[in-house]
Amino acid sequence: MDRTDIAEMDPLPDAAIEFVERKLEDEHGYLSWLNTAVETIERGRVVLSVPFDDKLTNADGRTIHGGVAATLIDTAGGVAQRTTFDDPLDGGVATVNLNANYLRPANGDLRAEAEVVRAGGSIGVSEMTVTTAGNGGEAAADDDANDGDRSEVVVGQGSFRLFRE
């Protein structure tokens, strides 16, 4: 199924949305430790965020370690794939391949958006983008900032094995 097919699906049940929010925000050790928040979850699209925190920075104390952004694109891409299941609470998703292109340092709150490109019977592909609002939520001092004071810091694509029940 592609984006058109996904758009024609019924909206996600409230129970599925609440389940994902609870799992990522409260029950998942690593994602909870990162203070990951689910901003949007709908068929074929997920938006997650992680606030700036000194514990996530590189040695310079200003830029967030790239592994945090990689975690966000991996998680958002996989969860977006799960939204294409008839029942998102059944089955599972595992990362097959993850590609992350780092464009600039991440120096503020992170926001990851993932969109399903295709969700097949056993393999799905998602495109992901991580943006930052700059230090302390202020716009990054970068001439090519976009998305209303947000700058792209990572773009990626992932392939995921879909275990449909």
C-alpha cells in the first residue's frame, strides 16, 4: 500500500493512539529517559519530539549527540509503519536498514516527522526528518533555516520488516 491507500484507511482507534503514547513516553526505558513525546500519530504519519537536555550533548555541551536523532528517526519510521496495520496493536515492526544524513549540528529541542512511503506485505519504507529550533528553543543561527525558525538537522529513510498478524 502506498500513501493514497493509507489515506483511505479508517482513522486510528483511540486505544491504539493511547497505547503508543504510553509505551513511548512512560514505559520504554530508553525513550522515556530521553523524555520522548508523541506529538502526532495518524495513519502513515508520526511526529515525535525530544527536548534539549545537557545529558544528551556531545563533549562541547551545546550539540545533541547524533545517536539521539538516529533513535528518533528509527522509532518514528517504525511506528509510522505500524499505523498501516489494520490493528496497530497486533503484529510487530523491526528495522532492516536505516540511513541517516546529518546536515548540521542539533543544538536545541528535536522534532522528528516520519511518513510512510510504502507498506507492503512484509517490508515497508518510511522517510524521516529531524528538525531543531536551536538552543533553548530559539532559532538556529543558520542562513538556510526553514519551517518557521526550525532547521533540518537529519534526513533519513528506513526499511522495516512488517510482522502483520
